[in-house]
Amino acid sequence: MKKQLLALIIFVLPFFASAQTGEVRGFLYDAKTGEPVLFSPVFLKGTKFGINTDINGFFSISKIPEGQYQLMVVNLLYDTIQESIFIESKKILSKKFFLKEKVRELKAIEIKGSKNKQARENTVNTGITRITPKEIRFIPPMGGERDLAQYLQTIPGVTFTGDQGGQLYIRGGSNVQTLSLMDGMMIYNPFHSLGLFSVFDTDILKNVDVYTAAFPSDYGGRTSSVIDVRTIDGNKNRLGGKIGVNPFSAKAILEGPLVKGKNGGGITFLASYRNSYLDKTSPTIYKYANQSGNYLPFSFSDAYGKMTFHGDRGNKASLFGFNFRDKANLGTQGNFSWNSTGYGGNFILIPSSTTVLISGSLAYSGYDVKIEESTTEPRTSSITNLNGGLDFTYFLNKNELRYGVGLVSNTTNYTTFTPKLKKEEFEANNSEMFGFLKYKWNYSKRLIFEPNVRFQYYASLGKVRLEPRAGVKLFLTEKIRLKGSMGMYSQNLISTQSDRDVIALFQGFISSPEQVYGKNEATTGNPGNPVVKSALQKSVHYVAGIEYDINDEIEITVEPYIKTFSDFVNVNRNRIFPEQPVFIVEKGLARGVDFLVKYDNEPFYLQASYSLGKVDRTFNNLSYAPVFDRRHNINVVSSYNFGKKKDWDVNIRWSLGSGFPFTQTVAFYENLDLGGSLNQNINNQNGNLGIYYGNENEFNKGRQPYYHRMDASISKIWKFGENQKLEAVFSIVNTYNRQNVFYFDRIKYQRINQLPILPALGATYTF
């Protein structure tokens, strides 16, 4: 009873607490577009009081003694703001600033490092990469268009399995173990079959947080990583947009005010549509890329819409919806397609009399996937999801208390076939409720401590989880910082993707499966009568690190990590009889170390990373490397901006990765279906060609050749007045035409390679 009372007091505290000193809070906006200015320093000149704005451009400086102060806003891209303010005891002063773009006369070296330093000094920053459209511009565009998927592949610890049908695996976790969010809505497949593109158009992105390990307690329901995408609201001041075309795709974006209000209020809209037609252009432009009679048979479309209601005091509410589609006609390998839809809303509320920021969201999404193969009826999977939450953030100067509650409910349907082509259907309902509490304690500019905890209740399994998490950063000097984080995680969603799928396009989802078996219960020879195990999957993360600023332009980060996955549910690859379990429980261990070096001194930018990792899975005393286990991974990104008007850009990316594991073929044999009876004359039958992979000790013992590829681009911008510009981009995918393995047809003994050299010329017009 005492615990419940304490939780209730914490929950309602912000509504009744009043500042004993004084507080100044408010928002920073871009004067041109009305979009919030993120992660910008706001401080009281000559004092220790200061903070960075959050994802909403919001800042709150509390516990300020009564008196006169100079409020400062300093940002690299905008003119500095200095305003005299008076703080009254037990009063809240609300401000709203519209920042004007700076006419840059100072050298970048004089101010470049200050923004990065501010961000690193105010957060633990372990296992997280924060991405804005500015960072994505450093990547060479694919076919004339830059995309989040390309940037994600350069993050240390991220493994990408291929240009066609590729998936992202983050620090040893499979793709189903990554939580993908868009404006608070769950997305179940954020990448198109042609692995160069995500479903997120770069031009509508506001910010992307990628947690590669040890993510905090406001995220849950996954055991490896998080990709949290936030979109812009739309221009508050004028109607504008962008159109673009290239050999891969075409797109259009329109944004602007529906109703103009005072002091930043009003109603704005944002609409985005992108459609690919590589399957139609490749037979002419990239005719040489044909390897299987289908050229480049990939097509997709992305549509997103958003309407935002802005209050004049910073309160706002948004309604949004999307539809993403994908299709790949791979001939003998099957015809693959998926459709993803969703809609929802979120809000931010700032009560005038308290120091709390309240935010919430509610969203519905659905994902349907199908693969049509010549030997069976289509395999299908669908998942519908409802998720929502309510968060409260309480500001205590540089310290911060945040807590919240929420729910997740989904329904999964999966249709597949046994090895004997018997149809099987799985349907399940899953409900989860959660609560979290996190506190950031900033002690004397020498130590940041972030203890947090998540309460997770899996109603469909009848299980309760208390998952403690924590992060800490110690400042040895101004330039050297030590950091570390840990946490416990769980999830009740599994993937139907097999470790032996030649092309990993089809991925179904199942929640709360019933046929899950443990050690020695999934043998090939005896179905047995095993005891059903818990379907709940669990993991523990440990991450350490060091940050070293050599100077204002060069920073080095090193992060070793360990992830242990207990009760990891996987497809039973040894299943022969229908009575045998479809899924088995394995153990997993991922460990490695990531190195990152950044040099940022306009007009040059250089980012280089190296990842050393090892992933093991264990079942029935057998340890093996999963298909995404890559020992070595190197990524180098460079950018150079030049010209009298700084209107030319050259971008280069080079990546290298050691070979993925695969199971070698031992022999072929004739596979006869006796229909359950031995009383047959086998001399009168023709069987199917069977493949003998050897015993389990040979599973994934082979290694593919090393992967490496260089992409490059050069772009030119012409400006026509203040708001109009034309950008032309010439890009080359796989510049030196490296032949990287896509897959190997065991029966035909034929190697199919990934994308060859693909030059492209694209253009975008912004108005």
C-alpha cells in the first residue's frame, strides 16, 4: 500500500507543486518556418543556470533566485538573442523566441565545436546517435535522393545485410528486436525491399534518435534497440514545398499554414508522397543489371500527412496518417509485397501554473505482408496495433524528473506451411501495460546520473516485469568523459523469419505463441511431448564508453558493449513433422566494441567508424553464428562544400564488412513423399530434389566473401530569391562496380550479385 501511495504522490506532484523561487520557460522557433529549434543552449548570462531545448524546442530554467538577469540564446545557425528579464519568486515567466538565420561571417572553427560540446555535457549519451537532416546531407544520395536508411548503415554497431532485401541488425539484435516509432506510432517494417530507402522521407524529418543499446525506460517492449523518428509540423508562415525526380523515384511535398494565428499560433499542414519506378526504368537505363530476367524488380510508394494545431503559448496537438507500400517480383524466388497503414495523434500541454510539461499520443497501425511462391499457396502475415501513452516531465533546473504510463494492444495472424506442405494458421492477441520513471541528476558539472525503471505487464501471458535501468557520465576533464549504461528488457513479439531464408524479404509476426519449446525438445527424430515454455523474451545490456574531444573539430568515441539474450524465440529450422514445434527457445550473446572519429570543420566533414563484434546463439548445447554476424565493419563518410557561393557539394561513402555466415551444402538427394505409408513401390515414383546441409555442428560454419562498396555524388544548387532553389545531383552507387554476393542458388550453382554500378542524375526544386 505504501508503494502505491508513493507512486500516486509522484504522479500528481507537478500539479500541486509551485516554484519556491522563480522559473523562466518557453520555446525557440525558426523565424522563417516556425519549426522548433532543437537542442539549443539557453542560459542566464554570468550564472550557472542554463539548459538545452528539447525535441519540441522547449526550455525550462527553474529554481532561480529573484532578480534581474540577461537571458541568452546562442545557436550556430541563428543570430544570438540577449534579453533582460526579471525573475519573481514563486512566479513563472513564459517566453517565446523566433530565431533569425545568421549571416555567417565567422569561421566555422570558432563556433563549430560549441554545439556538440553542449549536447555531450548535458546527457549521458551512451549508445545513442542523434540524427537531423543536416547529418543525412553528408551521405551520397542514391539515385539523386538522400535517405535515412543510408545514414543508419554508417552508425557504429549497425549491420546491413544487403542492397536488395537487406535488413538492419543493431548490436547483435535481430530486426524484430528493434522498436521503430514515427511520431509515437509503431512501424513494423521501416525499410523497403531495395535496401537503399526507408519509408521516411528525409525532407519531413525533424529528428531521429537511434538507441543501439541500453535505452532508457520510456522505451520498452523490445530487447535490442530503438529507432525513434519525429517529423516536422509544416511551415507556419507561408505555403511551400519540394518536388524531385530521378531514375529511381519521384516525390512531392507541400506544407504551409491553414490558419495563421498570433505569436506562433494557428494551424499548419504537411503532405508528402513518393513513388518509385525503378522496375520500369531499369530495363532501359540499367539493362546490364539484369541477372535473373527481372532487371531491378522493386517498387514502392510512401504517403504521409499531418495537421498540427498550435496554441499561442506553445501548446499543440497533431493528427497524422500514412500509407507505405512495397513490392518485389523476384521470379523463381517468389513475388513479395507488403502494405503498412496507420493514423493517430499526439499533443503537448504546458499548464500555466506548474513546471510540468505533459505530452501524450494515441495511434493505430497495421502491417500486411505476403509472398507468393510457385510450390505453395501464399505465405501471409498481418499485425494490427494500438498504442498510446501519457508522459509528465518536471524540470528542476538542470535536473529532470519524467514519468508516464501507456498501453500496447495488437493482434497477429500468420499463415504458413509445414515441410510437407500442410497449411498452418496462427492467430494471437496481445495486451501490454507499462509505466516508467526516470530522473536525471546533474551534479556540479562533474557527474550526471540517470536512474530509471520500467514496469511492464504482459496481460496475455500473465507476467509482470520490473526492469531497472541506469546511466552515468563522469567528467574527468573538460575534454575527457567516461560513461556507462545498463538495463533489463523484454518483449512478447517474435519474427517468423528463418535463419535459412535465402532472401530475407518475408517476415511475419506472432505474439504470445503457444508452440514454443526449450532445450532437447525440438529434435528431428522424435516429436515428443515437451512442456511449453514461456514466450516472453528477455535481455540485459551493458555499455561503457569514453568521449575525447581532441579539439573543437575532432571528437573520438569508444563504446564496448555486451548484450545477453535469454529465452530468445526463433523458428525451428529442424522441423520435419507437423507435431514438432514451430518455434524454439534459444540463448543469445552479443559483444563488441565500436570506434567513432568525427572531424567537422566547414567546409570539410569526415566521419570514420570501425566495429568489432561477435554474435552467438545457443540451442540444445549447439552454438552457432546467426546470418547477420559480421566480425568487422568499417564505414567512412566524407563531405566537401566549395564554390564562391558554397553551392557545390561532393560526398563520398566507403564501407567494408567481413563475410556473413552460411551453411554449406553437403549433398543432394531425391526426396520422396510416402504420404505416411511405407507400403509403396518407390521404383514408380519421382521425388523432389532435396538438399542435405549436414549435421547441426556444421550450421553456418561457412563465410561469404568480404563486402565493400563506394558511393559518390556531386551536387550543385542554384538559388532564385529567398525561398526558391534548384538542386541537381549526379550520384554513383557502387562506384568501382564491386561484385558483392546477394545470394547463391544452390541447385543451379549460380551466384547472384547485389547492385552493380548505378549512375543517376536527379533534380529537386524547392519553393
